[in-house]
Amino acid sequence: MNLIQQLKSAWYLKRLTRPEFKDMFTPPEPNSWVAIDCEMTGLNSKKNHLLSIAAIHIDDTKIQSGSGLHLICCPPVMPERDTIVIHGLRPKDVENGLSYEQMLNCLLPFIGNRPIVGYCPQLDLGFLNKLTKSYIGTALPNQVIDIRDLYDRYSGNPTQGISHQAQQLEAICKQLQLPELAAHDAYNDALMTAMVFLHLK
């Protein structure tokens, strides 16, 4: 954990309202990460809602896919037809899902203090941090790694690591000759993210 990350973590820790989550603010073990992916009703965290989240541990060179999380949430507003064709989650798929508080009770201890690995993770964290701020008083303190940055450096992108929204996860997997799984499924996307990360880190 570098100095900036330490200062960020200390700033967040002061705002923590649930001491049972204080371990999230300690330095992580080396060579441990967590890949995450979310499915939402849209891309605007101010008006759209989280539907599902997957999280998979990465330890050294191993993806712990058999012990990952895939949580379905019941949003305050049911998904509409135009977004169902993207994420595949119908009202009947989510109406008996977890409350956001139940989801966070499962997710936060699983994430722990591990660095978060994602594809465009800033988007997912926009939704997650909105929920965690309400639940524990603060945003997630974890270091965040965007695999698009890793891929840009690997591919010699002339933008020198500046991420591009247009660079699709499936296209990256194809370029790296990694298995391509069905897209817009939170667990599949988290698994592909973990594979890309291990290939590029």
C-alpha cells in the first residue's frame, strides 16, 4: 500500500460507522486481489439500480472461481424491457433477491482489504460506493485496478495507459487468446476480468 493509498484509507476509516468492517482498512496481503463485476438497470448511479454483483478471489496465480460470490439483488425499481435484453435479469429473477443491506453483509467481508480488479471498475464502484456510504458511512477504501489500463500498456496504445470506454472486455480476451464467456453476466465478466488481469499483471 503506497502513501497515497494509506492516507486515503485513513481518511475513510475516520468516517466508518460500523467497526466490524475496520479490517477493510488494513494493508492487504501481497499477491491477493478480488475481481468484481456488476449488472445494473442502467449506467447512471443517480437514477439506476444495482441488480447483481460477482466477486472472485485471485491468489498469486490462481483464480478461486469455485468459491466466488454471485449475488442477485432486489432493486427498488424493477428492470425494464430495454435493459433486460442486455443483462438478462427479469423482474421475476430479482424480486426475491437480497436487499442491498444483505448483499453488503456478504460482499464486504469477501472483498476485505484486497485490491479491487475490474473492467471499467469506476462505473461499478459508482453504484457500490453509493450503497456502502449509506451502510458503513464511507466508500470502499480499496486500491482499484482497471484492466483496461494494463491492456493499454501491454498493447502499446498511444494514449499511454489512458482508458477507453470503447475497449470491450470480450475484445481484450480475444486479443489475448483467452476463453470468451457469455457477456453481461456478472460472474462470467468477473471471471474474464480475473483471467485478463493474471495474463497482464
